[in-house]
Amino acid sequence: MYLIFILAMQCMPSTTSATSILTPVGKAELQRVLGKYQAMSSLEVSFKQTKTLKDIQLKLESEGVLKVQLPNTVEWKIQKPQPLEMLLDKDVIKLKSDGKESIFHASEGSAKDQRAFHDLLNWLRLDASAILENYNVVQEGKNRYRFHAKNSASGMKSLVMNLNRIGHVETLSFEELAGDEIAIRFGTPAVKYTVP
């Protein structure tokens, strides 16, 4: 009976389309995919973020603006529901909320915190070489890429990036090892490029 079931399953038509075939992505391809960002000097873009806490089925929504000034300055401003600013400038992390400011130095954190900080900067810079050091990348379809963490120390299981038709990042979806998810939808970015 088991053999008949296996044969029947093999004879059934597949519902997998050609676009769902996973294609490994190497450095040259990832650099091409992220080409819109490789020569940028700064970027400013609005975002809407949803974090889903799986265990309690709770969705936390926020929106704000992301500003990146290469090589090492990132400003993440949450405007709704409650203002919060995070500024990363080289080694310094500043958090501002409710009129209070906290300052941390990434180099003084644990080895895990330092790795997470550098991983975050690599993502915000969209540095293809650095990303490939920490993630295996596959193309899941047109303008859709999945990044599987090589090391669970990052706390991230995988990340999915969707590009819009002109090559800008439209959405990022993070799946944490704990099962929680973060989905970020970006608006149209204002990008300034370095002049050679």
C-alpha cells in the first residue's frame, strides 16, 4: 500500500512554477541586484514596520524615516505611535525617547552585541560582500531574495528582500529564531550618489 502511495504522489502534476525554483546568488549577482545602492553617499526613506510576536499573536506597528549617510552613520526615527530616535555613528549608539538620551558604545558590548551591530551596519549599507559572509542567498522569484543566516548567533533565521521594478528595496521581512517576525515596507527613497 505504501508503495502505491509513493508512486501516486510521483505521478501527480506538480504545482511548482518556474519562478519558485531557488537559484543560489553569488557576490557578482548580489552586487548587481543591490546596484542602486553601491555608489550612494546618502539615502532617506520612509518606512512602515510591523513586528509580530508569535507566542501571543500581537502585532506592533510603527512608522518613521530611515536616513543613511555612508560610510557609518544611520538614523532610524520612529514617528508613530511614539517618537523614538536611534542614531548609529561609527561606534556610538544614541537612543532618544521621552526627552531622555542614552549613549552606548558598540565596542564595549558583548561579542554577540558587537556582531549584531556590525551585521546591522552591513545591512544598512547593503554591502554585498559583508552580507555574503554571514548569509547564504537564494533568488526565490523575480526581484525576491531570501537570506539564510549561516550562524544562529545573529538571532536571525532568515530575511526576505523584495525589490521594486526599478531596483529599490520595497520590503524586508525578518524571521527571528524565536519565531517572531518583522516586516518593513519602504517608501520611495531619496538617494544621493558619490561623484567619481
